[in-house]
Amino acid sequence: MIIQSKIEQLLGNKRAVSVKRVFSLLLFFLLFSAEADEVGDEVVRLKSVTVTDTVETTQQMEVITADDIEKRNAPDLATLLEETLDMGITRFGAYGNQTEINMRGFDTERIAVLIDGIPANSPRSGEFDVSQIDLANVERIEVIYGGSDTKYNVSGALGGVINIITVKRQQTGLQAGGSIANTSYMPGSYNRKGAVEGPKYEDLVDMQTLSAFAKYGGKEFSWKLGAFGNRAGNHYLYKDYAGFARRKESNEIWDTGLSGSFVWDMPSDVMLSNDASVYYADKQYPVTGVSEGFAKAKQYTIKDTFSLLAPTVFLDDLWTEGSVSFQHNGTRYGVLSEGSDQNVTAINRWVWEPNAAWTLRAGVDWRFINVDTTEDGKRTGNAGGLYLTGEFKPIKTLTLIASAKGVTDTKQAEIVPKAGVAWKVNDMFTLKNNYFRSFKFPDFDDLYYRSPDELYIGNPKLKPEDGWGCDLMGEFLISDNFSMTSALYYQWTKDSIHWVKQGGRWSPENIGVATFIGGDIRPSFTLPLENKFFTKIKLSASYQYQISWLLNDGLDYADKYRIPYMPMHIIGGSVDLQWKTGSLLVSAHYESLRYADTLNRMELAPYCLVNINYNQDIGAHMTAFAVLRNALNSLYTSFAEYPMPGITLTVGGRVTIN
């Protein structure tokens, strides 16, 4: 099932193109370009080149704060992104199942996921397991839309970048806390093997979540330890093809994780840090979305990252950061397939700011991967790149930026350029514009994967995915209480990698060509309340539009074939009512018709999710919360033939002691 699911998703993926004709023009702009980091009217010299504070870019960027994370009480990263930014999410079921994040028409494998500025996508599959992120250990999340990122300059960012920033320096003193929660599914009668069975009231205690932390902040040293665990039965009711009620079975999951971080503030503002984590999961995946048969899977991940941040090197206007990260992954599916992979990622970034108008950024990154599987033995691979970004601010209100990154997998090398501009027209309006090439080497599994039955075979002759695009954005700040962002974008891709069946075998081929046109608008309004009880109410909304065309195999725009799993319309909104000791947050997320295949024959019906979050402080140290997800009990399918849960209730509490 795992292999089948991967193949089915790859059939709906999109890819990229070559734009060498524009590189010379962009290289010219590089000599006259820049971007400045501002808070109000002051230029900020970051102690960390990438992750200490939000750095303004010419690209569209949204930030999820620690307060947003706490209010949403989300079980995983994907749920948080869906409920806060109305991001498109494709799931194979409830908690712990395979999940894809969609940005501007591209799935997780084409989105660069970072943890503290360090690439976290699997170099083997390109995927990212959202279950491994402990949201209690996250300070904020930066989401940068569009290809060819120039803030972190990581490769493979066709759809955008998601940077997960964990807590580094701790507040002075010792603090400890934790949370506990239970999730209930609505029990009811259902059909099983031709007979009607009564409600299973154990579904009222279907999932338990537990997390704990301890942290200390001192003058020179600070540290944090964290742990979490989840047990999920995923025993929810759904309707099958004939309309009969059935109960999800054979999808039990439990996982746990430990993490620790240590920060040492050395002389001259140099910061040394180490982050380590361990994750283990035992999962049962249904063979199909409605099957009682399952594939047993066990996986574990060990990570360790060593970082050095130096705000001044030789000169007061020159600073750098460097990191070395090691990751070991192990998987076992049933008794037939077992494998492990290790990768080492090294990054060094430099910033030179000779004056208030100019900033030069440069850096290098390299990743080595070693894969050992029962099917294909041992294989190794390398990939990396070197970038240079020029930022120029000729006047206070105008920012120009251009970047060029050379990337290689040791067999071939390419240049990935980008140019952008940000113009603060006045105090209420800022205009941004970007032109970029998006580029991604094939994933390791696409090149070399081999299934135990030899039905799925990788293709070492694959070409990289390549593309180009542009976007135009407006940011409005009408007053302290009303703001709005709006964006339009265009992107074209070719050499998209799809798994196709040839001669009885499945293998990946460069057959995909596609075009995307889209836009979104996000207004937000905050109304202060002069009330003894309520403090303010915040209203926000979003509308995302995207139309796509599949252009491979002789198709053209008149054929109107759309990219699978990418809805044309996504609409979201929320009402956040706050008082001194708590809040009530009601949000909605709607997705229009989607297709589950490239021929657009398998339709997935539109759906709307309504969620209600309630948080209430009890004394100085405790918060109680309750979350009603899918409050309208919508019956829908996220991934073809994999029905999703109806209404769920999560109740729990958090404790923090100083």
C-alpha cells in the first residue's frame, strides 16, 4: 500500500523547466540589486543570518506565531497550515497517515521544508513526515510562496519554502510544563461483513496525546528538553461506495519523540548550539482506504545539528553562520522490505553589509546520502550548491534583489537565477515583483528505487525538473487594525517526473508539462473592544484561485486537463473572539472540485470544514482547551478512495510552571 500510495501521488505531481535565455539578464541585475531587513525605520543586524528574526523578502511570506500555534491546538503541522493559512492538504486518513502539503500547485516533494534554516526533506524520497514535528517546540513558522527562494537559497523550492523555527535561547530562569489531550470520534452503528454492529464506545477515547518539556535560561547557557507521544486508533465512521456506514479499522498508530537543545553564548556574541532528536513510530496502513487488511510499518529517525553563529567576523559589518546536520532514518514494511538511510548536510552562509544601501549574501551547502535497502543494497549520492545574492536599496522605499545559485549533483550543474523588487509606495501600500527559475534534481528513489517484487523500478536516466515563473504582490496596511495582502502568479514547468506502467512494470519518466496561473487575497481586521470582559475580535479571510493545464502528450490549453488534487478555489475565514483569560476561534475551510487522475475522470467532491477552538486560562499556570473539528460532520475524501473522519472532539489542558 505504501508503494501504491506513492505511485498514485506521483501520477498527480508537477515539475519544472529551463530558462537559460533569461539568466544573462538576471545576472546583469545582480550587479544592481538588494534587500534590507527592517523593523519600523531601523535596519536590523541579525545575530543569525537566517533564523533569529523574520527577514523581509520580495516574496509573499506569511508567519504563524507561537500564539497561533497554541490557539489552534493542532495535532500536526499539516492541520496547523490548513487551519491558519488555508493551505491545501492531501491526506490518506487521520493522524499519522501519509500527508501532502500543496503550495501553488506543487506538493511536499517540490516544497523546501526547513528546520531552523536547514533542509529537512528526505533526500531519498523528497517527502517530509509532518508527524515528527512537536509543535510545542516551535517558536514560529515562516511560509514563503513561490519558486527559487533567495532568503535561504535552498534547492528544490518549486512551490515555496516552509521554515520551522524552534525555540533557541530560553528566557531567564527554570520553566517546566506539559499538555494532555484526548480525541473522540462520534460512535454509531455500522456495517461489517454483511452484518450491522452497534456503536463502539471506545471510539470516545480514540486518540491520546501527551507532551512535556523543561527549559532553563541563564546568562551564558540555556537548554530545553522535550518529549511527546501519541496513540491513535483512527476508528472513525465513513460511508463506502454503496453508501453503507463503515468503521475504519486496521489503521492503529502510535509514535513518540524526544528532543533536546543546548545554546552557549560565547564572547563577542558568538552563539554555539546543538539540537538533537529521536522519533519512533509503529503504524498500520490499510491496503486501500476501505480495506481491513493492512501493511505493518515501523520507522525511526535520529537527528543531530551543530550550529555556530558569529555576528562579526574580522569586520563589524561581516557575519556568518555554519551548521552540520546528521540524520539517520530506518524503515521496515512488513517482512519483505527494510532499509535505512543516512545523510549529512553542511551549510555555511555569509552576509556583508558595507553600508546602509548594499548587502551581499553568499553561501554554500552540501548533502551526502547513503542508502541501504534489502532490495537494492547500498548506494550513495551527493548534491549541493553555491549562491551569491546582491541586495541594493537606492532609496529608502525601494529594494532590489537578485540571486544566482549554482547547483550540482556531481553529474551535472545548472544555474538557478532570481530577480525581485519591493517598492514601498507609501505608508499604506507596498508592491512586490519577482521573476525566477525553479529547478530540482530527481529524488534518490526516482533514480534507484526497487520494490521487493520488482514491479516498481527507478530510472537513473531521469532529467531534472525545471521551470520558470513570476509573481506580483500588493501589501496593504490601511490602519493598525486593517491589513490585506494580494498576489498573482504564473509558473510553467516541464520534464515533470511521473511513474508510468510500461511492459508490466512501473517506472518514472520525464513526461509532464504544465502551466499554473493563480492568485490569492487575504484581508484581516482587528477590532479592539472597550468591554470589561472581551478585549478584541479579529476577523480574517482568504480566497485562493488556481487554474492549471496539463500539456504533455500533445495536449494544449483547449483540452482543459487540470493538475490532480489541485482545486480551482480555496476559501477560508475565521473569527477570533478574545478576552483577558481566553479565546473562542471559529474557522472554516472550503475546497472546490478536484480530480484524482490526469485524465480528469475521477472527481472528488467539494467539501467544507468548520472548526471551533476554545481556550480558557485557569489560574496562572493552567489552560484548558476544547476543539471541535469538522463540526458540520462533512463526509469527504482527501485522497482518492481514502475517506476522512467526520466530527471529532478534542479536550485537554496545558500546564506551565516557572
